[in-house]
Amino acid sequence: MKCTTKFAALFFVAFRYLFGKKHRGAHYLFGAAGGIALSLIPIMATLIVADGMIRGITDRFLELGTGHIQVRQIDFSSSEALSIDIAAPVLADYPGVRGVWNEVDGIGIVLGTKGKTGATIRAISPSFWKDKGSLLYLKTLSGEAALEDSGDVLLGTELAKKVGAETGKPLRIMSVRTLNDGRKVPRTMRFNVRGIVASGYHEIDSMWCLISYEDGKRLLDGNDSEPYLIVKIDDPYKKVDEFAMTLTNSMQGFFYALTWKQVQPLQYSSYEQTRQILLFIMAFIVLIAAVNVSSAVSMLVIERQRDIAVLKAFGTGQNGITFIFLTGSLLTAISGGLTGTAAGLFFGSRINEIIRGLESFINFWTKLFGKNAIQILDPGFYLETIPIVIHWPTVGGIGIFTIFCAIAASALPACRAGKTKPVELLRKAP
């Protein structure tokens, strides 16, 4: 009980140092708390924007491109291998599966009225483009995003511009066929442009040529193009690895499942590495703010030398004095951390409104000077709207790291204050 009362008294002294009168030294800690808050505001806002951009880009690729899981044949080249088509209806009834579609990809040349260009040919079950995830991210610019009839084709908007394709007009697609003797000969099929679509990314829209799965099996050579299944599940982020492993085990060695992380490992690992670099830079900003806490505690020790001498004269030990200033740095870090985190989350969660407002302000002046309007987030290269994603474990980790750095930085001046003798303090005190 006595020990608890003693620590409560020491905590009260530390609390008064932070929230006491400014002319008695509290302004040092308030300044350090303000520095922590100012450093955390851009950190939290940047974290929300980075996580939102990564999630938005990843969601778009998952829903329009790779799918959540891909199922492939173990021995595609063997004549005794089971067809991938027989696995589709089985997986469609699997618990937690949202949809299953056949796909085969290849490289070809699209020949239009204005020229020709290379393209990535995606031959997929037509119902894929009616899935809610596909409808959410695929924008139809003309015609309709449907492959209901044989010979229908959907073109990315940039690809359509290159070859001069128009909705309702014919075009040809050429691929290469491998004969039994190893020779390669061209194969050309005639298609009708059913629609021109946009995925939101220039790179994809300049390469995508979408046809039905049945047309793809005729156009693309089976020796070079491996058919597979695209699987979408209820949640592609939680336990997707376990789900893919369960699918692989249930298919008795004929097929295997790959998660979206395994299908495009370099692309998604680059996103994670970018995020880690951002966190590393943020750590340096926090360290700089922690140095301010150390300076503030040092100045506070000088300012409160007479108080330290009186406390020691009344029996407060070295550890007690050190505890007071460490507690002061703790309260400083907590108050600054909570303020900066709250403000950063507020601004980060309204980043889309801030960007729109900034665009309106800039475009107001550009119009006055006869300049063209600008768009900060060009939907052809970036997300038109940034999803708001708050990763609470990371937010909490940054807060804990801030408190740790503040205490560690103030440990040295706090220990020095505890070791100083009362007589020396009274002699030096103003």
C-alpha cells in the first residue's frame, strides 16, 4: 500500500510537470508533444493512402485478372491427363466458392482498319464478366461487356484506338499454331467487336483482347496455351492459403491450386516492399520527434532543479526522480501520439475530398490563365477514388514505437537527474 501511494505521488508530480504552469517548464514537454503530433499526422495520412492504393490496385487485378485462386493441371502435356473442364462443376459447389470460370491465355496480333498490334488474348467463360467483382471494376465505354455469341470480342480502350476498332465492326485476330512436326503456321479468325471496355489501367487497356473460352480453344494452340480455372471465394485476403491447400488436397493429385499471391509473386511482393520502405521512412520521422522529447526532458531537468533537490531532501531516491521524468516523457508521447494519430486518421480518411478540393482550387486558377484543367488522380494510370483502408495493427504498432522511442530518448537525462546530489542541485538552482 505504501509503495502504491509513493508511485501515485511521483506520477502526480510528473503529471503536473506536463500540465502545470507553462512558466514552470511545462512548455518544454508541450512543445515535444506537439512535435510528435505533427510528425504523426503525415505518417498516418500516408499510411492510409498507401494501404488504400495497394488494396485498390490489388482488388482490381484480383477481380478482373488473376482471380483469387487458379486451379491448374499437374501434367498438362500428358495424353492421359484429365481435362481441366471436369473440375469446374465440382469446385463450383465447394463451400465458400463464389464462382468458377474456364480460361486460356495466349499472345496474338489484332488486325483492325487502322493497323495491327500485339495483344494478350484472354479466352474466358462469358459469365465471368457478369460476376459482381468484374462488374464493379470493368467500365464499358461503348457496346456491352458481354460475350454471348460465338465470334464476339471485347477490346481494351487503348488497344481499340491503336487498331481503329469500333463497336459492331469486324476485325481479325491472328495467332500461331504449332504443327505435329514442330513447324509454326499462322491461324486467323474473324471476330465482331461487341464492346470496348476499360479496366482503369493504361497497361492493361492497351493489351487486353477478350474472347469466349470456346473461341479461345479454337484460336489458341493447345500445345502452347494451358487452360486453367479461375476461382473466386468469399474473402480473398483471409485464409486464402489454407483454402487453396484444401482444394489441392481434395483434387487427388490431378490438379493443384495457386493463390493470387503465387500467380503474380513479383507484382504483389513489390507492393509489400514499397509499404515496408514507407514504414521504414516513417520510423526515422518518429526517431527525430523522439529526440525532441529528450531535449525537452533535459531542459525540464534544468528548469526544475530546486524541485528535484527538495524531493531528494524529503527522501525521494534516485529511482524515484528518474521515474518522474520518464513518466513525464511517457505522458508527452501519449498525448502527442493520440493527437497526431487522431488528426492523421481524420485527414487520411478524407483524402479523396482533399484531392477533389485541391483539383478544384488549381483548376480555378488554370482556367483564369487559359490553361487546361488537370486531374491529380488520372483514372488511366491511377485509381480514380482511393479506398479508405485503416490497418489498425500498424497504427497501434506505430503508436507503441513512438512511446518506446520517447522513453528511450529521455532515459539518459532522466537518469542524470536522479544521480545528481541535492547539495549540487541547490547550489545550481536559480
